[in-house]
Amino acid sequence: MILVVKIGTSSLTDAAGVIVRDAVAKLAGEVAQLRAEGHRVVIVTSGAVSAGLPAMGLSGSRPSDLATRQAVSAVGQSRLMRVYDDLFADQAMVAGQVLLAPLDFDHRQQYLHARQTLRRLLDLGAVPVVNENDAVADDELRFGDNDRLAALVANLVGAELLVLLTDTAGLFTADPRLDSAASLIEEVVEFDHQLETVAGGAGTARGSGGMASKLAAARMAAWSGVRTVIAAAERPGVLAAALAGQPGVGTVVRPRERRLSARKLWIAFALGASGTLVVDDGARRAVVERGTSLLPAGVREVQGSFDSDSAVQVVDGEGRVFAKGLVRQPSSVLAARVGRRSGEVPGEGPLEMIHRDDLVVLADA
């Protein structure tokens, strides 16, 4: 089995940003145990920005300005990998650094190259250690947090299990730091607004994620057919327990029974949306219930400026996203076709705004 294990900044560094070697050593020991049992593991690590702060004589939370954050990340990433190299070598493992950026997922050829690199590392017996390339990523073009990156990597390598290691035991019914009656939610069967409310907002001052981002990543993984476990990094034997499905190990998010194809997963989750198409109820029913292409007659508005083959969200009249797809014409052409029936569509080119082969439904009927 292939596992993707993501570990957060708060589990890897102390309050000053110094890398906690014992935490990495624990992770290395558990990965070594899984590999001895024949499993293959990909690590998605955070912590570069935090680790760079003390090295540069800085302290406090993540830098707010982009240039400083990029510079600090460049310093911290090498220090982070040095610790991984040393402590994984103690377990007779070779760690291989892989830095990814959103463009590696946005372009199909880059996506396939990234998959090839990761799979080859696994074939050679190495442990890929993945992080976002923060030294060059900007605020407009980045993953946002490594939870989402981990879900994308799980899809990329065909993993069966995603483990999101954090500083809490999982998702609780309320914030356990504020409510003593809060209890662990051991299993998530479906996602709804109440669950998102429970997940709350951002995480620690040193990290960029939080329980909400972990829940969003788990939802992405579920659509990929990947089981997710959100658990405490400090729990002894947490990876083996997650793999075995041990009760109480954390919050388990089950995969969906209906799994998307690799290409549609790429459209749904790897590509950033460049715009939005607002449709009426009839078009929504046709797309969701009958699996049709999206035609101009059911579209009410085109939002944003984009080229042909760009990914766009498809929303209903209430603004709820229910699909995503690749448009067949640029926004200027689509805007001129809004609400028109087949015989009324001006110009040449494909009739469909989004062909059903390029359209992913993200909501149930």
C-alpha cells in the first residue's frame, strides 16, 4: 500500500521555530516500520518557514510580507531537509526532497512529470519528502496550505491512505481547549455545513492550516477514493494504528464509493478555477442527474476573464458550487452565448460551453 503522511509545523517545531529532532525521529521510526511491512510512504512536510526564523535571528509568527517569507523559507528548507536526511538515515532510509508548485498540477504534462518522479523515487526505495516551493511561491499562486498539497499528492501517486498528523487527536465536536465537554468525532461519513462550522478556522500562528483545511483536504481525498485519518503526531504508533483502522486513532474520513477518473480528479482538484458560470435550475438538473454537457441555454452569467480550456466553477442561482470543468471557448465568446438556444448561438466552434467529458459533478442529485 502507498501512504501519504502529512505532518504540520506545530508538530515539527517548537515555539521559537527550532526543529524538534525527536519529532522527526519518531516519524522516521514509524515510517521504517511500515516499510519493513512492505508499504511505501510519501511524506508531505511543513515547517520550512518556521525553521528559518531562528536561523535568521527572527522570532514570532509567520512573516506577513511575501519577500521575507520566501527568504526565510529558503533558509529553513535546507535545515529541515538536513534533519530529515540525518534521522531517516539512522533508520537506513534515503529521503528525497521534492518541491512542488501549483503549476506542477495546473499543466497536465508537468502533472505527469511530478507523478513519474515520485513513483520512481518509491521504486528506488527512497522516501519522498514533499513540500511547497515557498521560496518562489507568491500569494496569488500557491497551494495555501500543505493539507491540500497532501491530498493532491495522494491522488498523484495513487495512495490508498492519507494521514494528516497534527497537534490534536482529530476533529472534535467543539474546540477542546475551550469546551471540556468536546468529544472526538471518530468517523465522517458525509460533509455538511455543520461539520464545516465545527472545524473552525485557521490553525496556529506558526502554521498556515487548521482543522478546516484538514477537513477540506480529506474531502478531496474522499473523491479520489482515498481514506483519510486526522490524528495526533505525538500518539505512539499512530501510523500503524491509522493503517490498521484502529478505533479511536483519530478522525477517519471514508472514501466515496463512486470514484472519479484520474483526468477528472485532475480537473476537479489540481486545477485552479479561473472563472465561474452561473446556471439555472434546469441546467443543474441536466448536469447532475443526466450527466449532460453544459449548453448556453442554461447559463445565466459568465464571471471572470479566461481563455479556452481554462477550468471554471459551475454554480447554481444560490452561488453553490456543484461542478467544475474545462471551457471550450474563452470568456468573451461564452458571454455572448449566455441563455441562447442551439439555433441562436452566434459564431463558430463547439456548441457546448463545457463538454461532459471535461465536466466533473461535485454534488449529489
